[in-house]
Amino acid sequence: MKSTGIRRIRTEEQKSRPNSAGIMEKSPHTDQTTSKEKSDRVTRPTPPQLKPSTTHTPGSRRSVLPPTEIYKERLLSRITSHQAVIGVIGLGYVGLPLVREFLKAGFPVIGFDIDDEKIRKLSAGESYIHYIPSSLIQEWLATGRFQATTDFSKLSRADAIIICVPTPLNENREPDMSYVFTTTRTIAENLQPGQLVVLESTTYPGTTDEDMRQILESHTGLLAGRDFFLAFSPEREDPNNREYT
């Protein structure tokens, strides 16, 4: 009788026992899930895996960085060295001056717009905004660090993507968010792990962390704050103000 009881205890231990990581795992014989049930399960897409990065400073221990820290470290390094490619979507009175500032700081910039005529003029060195002379755009082109395009697949080349599309008021005096959300879906189609996405368009609270985040995460399987970075930076242009802009 004693030996029978010992065998029962050992059998129960085999059914559920901790693995080397301390996690309880079941014996293969206890899994009653059918193959059909397994095939019906929906799994979240996983982002590309990065090899852990090691950092070392004199007098410190060598440490292994998780993927999120690797993305952050890489992005900050490229920004500090002015190697980060900046993508600006919407080349109007907010976007084009922003392009100017990034080029002045030494960054390579890709300007995106759905307006073919704007892209044609910029590519030919012509301006359509009175306070940005055509001669300045010609200088941008001469440096080789600026290009304007309607090809949004090139968003995948950017380290940081900045949205500067309009949010005009509708008949109810509410912002029309269709441009922002359409742009966000386009970004989602080309989003790469480690990229920074920034909204500059005038909008209501919650647009970035709720609406845009939901679109980007649901379309890609990537998570904001883990696989890519998401931020809001309000525009500072006031085209109707002659003294301050």
C-alpha cells in the first residue's frame, strides 16, 4: 500500500512541475486541447527579434540591454550624430518650415505630400510659401540631404516621422481628423521597429496616445513604448500673426 501511494504522488508531481526558469509546466499527457482548438487561436504578430546588446564602461560591469533599450540607444545615437533621417508628412505652412529647421541643423530630410504639384515645385527648386524663398530650396537640393516625394513607402527609411497635416474645423467647429488618421494608417503600413512617430498637427487631447496608438498597434502588432516610440509636439506656426509665428 505504501509503494502505491508513493507512485501516485510521483505521478502527480510529473503532471505539474517547475521547469528550470521556475515556471510550472504540465506534462504532455495532461494537455487535452484538440488540434482544431489550437488552430483557431489568434496569435499577435511578433516584431523582429534583436540580438541583446552589451554595453560596457570602464569600471562597470558588462550589461545586456533588452530590445526596447537597444532601439532607444540606437535612435538617440543617430540623432546626436545628426545621422537620423527625418520624414516630414505634410509640406504646408507647418511642414516646410520644419524641413528648413532640420536641414539647418544638419539632418537628412525626406518630405512627403499627396499633392503632386507641391512635390513637382520642390523638386524643381521652386517655393510656394512666400517666407521660404526658392533660392533656399535650391540650396537644400544642392546639399543632397533633401528630397520631396509622394512615395510613402519611403517612410520605412526614416528614423523619425513627423506628421504636419491639416486639421481644419468642420461645420460644427470641431477639427476634421480624417487627414491625421489616414496618415497614421499609411505610417502603419510602413512602420519599422525603433522608429519615432510624432504628431504636430493641432488636435484634441488623447489623439496621440489613444487614437493614433490604437491604429498603429492594431495594424502592425508592434507596441508603442516597446517596439516604436510615439510622441506629440504641438506646432508653433501662426500664419495669420504678422509679429509672432
